[in-house]
Amino acid sequence: MTTKTRKTRSPNSSADPVTAYAREVVAGKRIAGPHVRDTCARHLRDLEHGKKRGLVWNLDEANKAIRFFENVLKLNGGDYEGKPFLLLAWQKFVVGSTFGWFGADGYRRFRVCYVETAKGSGKSPLAAGIGMKGFVADGEARAEVYSAATKKDQAMILFRDAVAMVDQSPELSKRLQKSGTGEKCWNLAYLQAGAFFRPISSDDGQSGPRPHVGLIDELHEHKTNTVVEMLRAGTKSRRQALIFMITNSGSNKHGPCWGYHEYGAKVAAGERQDDAFFSFICALDEEDDPFEDEKCWPKANPSLQDADLPGYKYIREQVTEAKGMPGKEALVRRLNFCQWTGAESPWLSHEIWKGAQSDFDWQELRGRRAVAGLDLSSTTDLTGLVFFVEPIEEGEPWKMVPFGWLPEIGLQEKSDTDGVPYVQWKDEGFLDTTPGRAISKRTILQKLSGMCDFFEVVEVAYDRWRIEDLIALANDEGITLPPMRPFGQGFRDMSPAVENFERMLLNGELVHAGHKLLTMCAGNAVIEQDGAENRKLSKEKATGRIDLMVAAVMAGGLVSTVPEPQAEPQIRWL
């Protein structure tokens, strides 16, 4: 049964490390990213106004949990083998917040905790320690604690941290009983309390777990929410059960992790009120570039400020390798700097795409010759139309001018599903909508016709499988289309176009103006290759929409076929 809450004295810096951390972050005395700043501000707001909602800050319980780590638990591995688990400042904030806040019912406030930090910050031993606290020091009758994942091997990683803590601690090892030995240990039992701690996975086919604490590791690797829901369904019989999730940033915004990331950010910012949900989400600010400025690194790596973990030297090595191997850049940004990437191995690195950005206004290019690519969606998907505008001066690059459409009805739902701010981008002018629930080909046709009046459109490449209705509609309405070229989506047509696009981008012969929808598609774009090393864009392998990049590559495939401009005829007087 839980310890009854009681009012405590006003927190101060020496007695309350949780509030001290929050104040340092909010005051700018400690480096932190936007979502951590929001979480700290939430803590301070709740100290001031939470009583109105029945919230109670129990400093004694917060410090008791922190002392459990430092007095009972031991670390393992390398230089830390056998040393006391002395929590870093951010870890004290997480542990103290988790165990120190209570609700009006006298039980712990937070039922779900989501922690997202860069690799090597120490979140795995932190989660194992949370499990051990719930296992042996929480006063819960017959506590069930699980380390959970989709696969047993993944669940064992965090569980082995917990077993090592038992092995390193005389106080725990004499009270707990292990089933299995060494790496094959599969259960920890606290016979005196009838409690156990074990790994569990969705592929075990188990049913009926009733967790007091459920630990979920590397949530970004989960393709579905099955494991989370399996554990949460069993918490209904526990009055202060806790689901504690840890993760790196991911590359799949369609998976459950992105949903918790977005939800946690909104709760921290006060956009959603959920007194049972706690988040500690490390992230860079939008203007930060970790490849150029080391000062922002602690925003994603909170342990750097107090223990140099995972180490400036290590991160510098990672950045150096990423700069030399563009294929590694997305991985480094995701694992080391908490930057969600559009794909696990994107075709174009952030550095390359950013390097091709140029400040220009396409409306100042009226009358120039252009080619275009049109990726027309069938019903509700994104439609992309991208123009390549020809240069007229020596050394001037081609300029990309993109347009994208989604149906108006259901735009917010699609935004929520994709994890993309489509509504905001529409307001900012980066996305257009067509009336109704399906893409209106009439709207696309009108735009194409209008742009032909603006540019001298030499040719438009299109995916032949989705164009018949557009051409028929143009004929019915008497609209003259520019020269149209069917463009296959297989390796034969796409491989030369991909190569030409890459060459132009890398050689500075092609630029974009930072259009947000086009940039999103560029970040999502993934290449697949056949046995002959021909390449094409793959919508199947991409984790997000890439339609504007498909249109752009098709347009790039037309550049080499653009005829030289004809000289103006001159009158000769005889």
C-alpha cells in the first residue's frame, strides 16, 4: 500500500534537487532543449497551482526514491563497475518527479513516463533502477515488474541491467533469488513480498500480466503499440502502477513512439492537460545545427553537463565520420542529437539538402523556360508538381519551384496520422488543398494551366498510370496542356533521372528555397537498387510521404532534353 502524502516545507535548492533542476533550466542556467524546458516549467507551475487540482508535491518521497538509487543500487560495466548509482541532475529530476508527485487520492500522480534522450545518456540503468525501486522498495503487495519489448532479446537487455544491480549489491543479493545463472537468468524473486521481476515480450503470447511497474526499452523500434497496451491493460488492478518508457529518437513517424513523443511535448507545453503523464523529451531547438556548434549538444545529451556521458570525444568522432560518410549522417543525428529523421537511411543527407538552399522568390522568375514533374495521387494522397526553372545567366543554377496538394476534408486527421503540421503549412502557404475528401484533378489542372501562363513550360513528365482522367478532363474543358511526357517509375526511367538530380544538387547546379513540404519529402526519400546498380525512389521503403521528390526527380530527368532557346528572328535590310 502507498505511503500517505502530507504537505512538506517549501522546496529550496539544497533540499529539493528536483525543483532546483527545474529552476536552473527555466532560468537558463542549465542547457536544455525546448521540451525539457517546458517540462521544468510545468513542474514549477504545478508547485504553484497544482493544489487546485488536488496535486501534492511530496518532497520526502522524492528524496527517498533518489536515496534508494544512491544507497542501494550499484552500477556495472567498465569504470563504473560496483560504484554507487549516484544520479545526475537530470536523472534526479526524472526519479524525483516520478515518485514525488501525488494526486488527490493519495496515490502517485504519474502512471506513464516517457523519457527520450540521446544514446549513451544512461537511461537504460535509470529504467532498471526504476524497476528495482518498484520491485523491492515500493510497499506493493505481490509486485510484478516487467522489462518488456516486442522480442525477448530486446527485453533481456534492460533486464540484465537489473540483474547486474542485484549482483553488485550485497543488500539486494541476499534478499532476492535468481532463476537461471549468468546471462540466462530469467527471473528475480522477492519471496518475502511475493514479488517478481522478469522480461516479457509480445511474441511470448503471454496474457494477464498485472504490472506494478512496466519498463519498455527502445520504444522507437516498436512498429505497433501492442506491448504498451498489453502492460497498460493489466495496470487496472494496481492503484499506482507505472509504465516507464525509454527510447532514442526514431525514424518512423507512423509508429507508436512518435505518438508518445508528440503527446508528451504537448502535455509538457500545457497544450494538453494530463496529470497522469510525465515526459522528459530531449531535443534541439529548430535553429541548432549540432554539426557546426557543440554548445547545443547537452540539449540532447543531458549527462554531458555533469558526467561527460557519452563523452564529447565520442560525439566528435561520430560527427567527423558522418561528415565523411553522408550515409551515416541520419543515424548520427538521430542517435546522438535526438533529431527524428524521415528515413533510417535517407537518400539525401540533411547537410547536402541544406547546402543546396538558396534565398529566391519564384514569382520573380516570370517568363522563364521551365520543365516540370507531376506526381498525381489517386484519391487522398499527396499530389506534387515541381518546376525546374532554367537559368539565364552564366553560373546561375536551376531553381526548384514546388507545389503540393491534399484534400481539404480530413486534413487535421491526416496531420495527426502523419505527424506533420499540414494545417500550419497550409496557413503558411507551403501546402494547398482541394475541395472534398479526394484530390480534385480539376484544381490540379487549373494550377498547371495557370503556371503555363507564368512560365514557358517546355515539357511536363508524369506517371502514366494516373494521368488519363486529367488529360480527359482537360479535353472536356478545352484546356490546352503543355507537351506531356509519360515517365516510368521503374529502374529504367528513374535511374538516369536520380543520377542527374544528384549531380545537379551536388555540383551547385540546382537549388531550392527551403519549401517545408519539399524538404519533408526530401528527408523521407529512400533509394532502392537492383542487381545492376540501377536506382529509383521507393515509396514502399520510405516512412513518410515523398511525392514532391518523385515529381522533382522526374523534372530533373527532363533537364538534359531541354532544347537550346531559339534566337529572336532579326530583320535584315538589304
